[in-house]
Amino acid sequence: MISQYKEKFKEELLALGRSQSTIQAYVKDLDQFLKFCRSQGINKVDLITDQTILGFLKKLKTKRYAPKSISRKLNTIRTFFSLRLKNGEIKKDPSKEVKHPRIPVKKIRVLTETEYMALRDACRGNQRLYTIVEILLQTGIKIGELCRLTLADVTKDPKTKTPISIHIREFQNNPARDIPLNKRAAEALEAYLKIRPKTNEAVIFVTAKGNPIPVRNVRLFITRAFEKAGIKGAKVNDLRNTFIVHQIQKGANLLAISKVVGHKRLSTTERYLKYTNQEKKEEIEIEEL
């Protein structure tokens, strides 16, 4: 009976080292698919065909699911059948030839020089927020990565004791990496560390009471800074977009940029090429914005 696979799939994903959030999403997707199969009178996994899967995806489209959501559910189904094939429970993977829906590529938002200078001005009265924005803008790291940064992740110059790089720790399926800090980022971080509240917390960015700042709060602070600076239509991730495009415009090597920002595939970085026609260098230097 296919109903038994929900719990089994959860255990298999756990054994594969998938994160709890991924497991929760995949199990929910599989449960939805198996319910559809049962509604079609299918109670055995080896009776599921590519037409069954296509019927499920068609139903999702009818219910106005976004292409990205449908694509994720197909990934779940493919993972499920890959495991069934590996375990010898089926002879053929019915999901193998089912194609993902086309996902419209949204145009990214890149801050202009005037905009990111205005954003800096809007943050100058708050050293913590100014440093957060400067690091996001000068390194291209994600907001979650910034909130997980610890004091031990900062490498300082042995002589001057000023920050020279930050270490992004391995998290879920994302590998660890080291990112050099340019002068602006280093100076901002050094200034913040001098006034950082005394606390036993290891993370760099803390509240006035010394507690770690939640990602949602950082997102809210930056959104308000955008509003104060009069910047419309911008989101926190656009600081990352701005960093990537700026580095390409300065001629940095795509592979090097990809490693700095933590892209798993070079093709992800290559998508930013449409926003610049500059020639690429073999090495990268973190240019200041």
C-alpha cells in the first residue's frame, strides 16, 4: 500500500542528512501526491506511471499553483522514485521523463550608486545597522549567513588587529567558504565591534540586551532603511544582487565570484551576465561599492 511510504520517506531523507525544513516540505509534498494517486484508484507504487504524475501536475496547475511550487513537488516525486528504484521496489522510474514547468525568470533589482549611497546615509546614525548593510553590500553574503556569523569567524590582521576576512560556516547543503573584507567592510565591522554590547553570545550581531538578532528583525531594519532613503521596490536580497553585478562590471572572474557568494552552480552566476557586457578577468579582487 502506498500509504506506508510517507513515514518511510521521512526516515530515508533523515538518513540522507537532509535538513528538517527540507524533510518537512518533501514529506508534505509526497503526502499530497499519494493522496492524488489513491483518488485515482492507485494503491501500489509500481502502478504509478508518468501519466499519473502528469495528471497530478496538471491538477496543481488548475489549482493555480506557481510553476516554482510545481517544480519543487516534482523534485520531491523524483527523489521518492529514485529511492524506490535504488531499493529494487520498482523496475522503472516513472518520473524520469516528466519535465519541469518553465519558470519565468524575474528581472533582478540592482541598486544604483545613488541608491546605495543614500542607503548608507540612512543608516549612519546606527552603527550596527550601518555595519550590517555594509557587509551585505560588500560581500554578497545572505542575510541568514550574516546572522550566523560569530566572533570566531572573523580573521584579523596579526599586526593591526583589524578584520581582514570572514568565514562562512557550512550550513545544511551549503559548503564553508572564506570571504576577504575590503576597506569599507573592515572599517565598519571594526567600528561596530568596539561598541558591541558585552554578552556571552558568540554571534556578532546582537540586540542592546546582548541577544542574537533574528533574521526577520534584520530584514525589517533594512526595509525601513530603504524607506528612509527613498528607495522603492528594493528588498534585502538586492544588496547581494548589487554586489554580484558590480563585481562582474569591474571584470571579476565568474568562477571566483561564484565561490565568494556561495553559488552551487556557475550557471547561477552566469545569469547576471545579462546586466553587464564587461570582459572577465582571471582573478578577483573585492571592489568597493
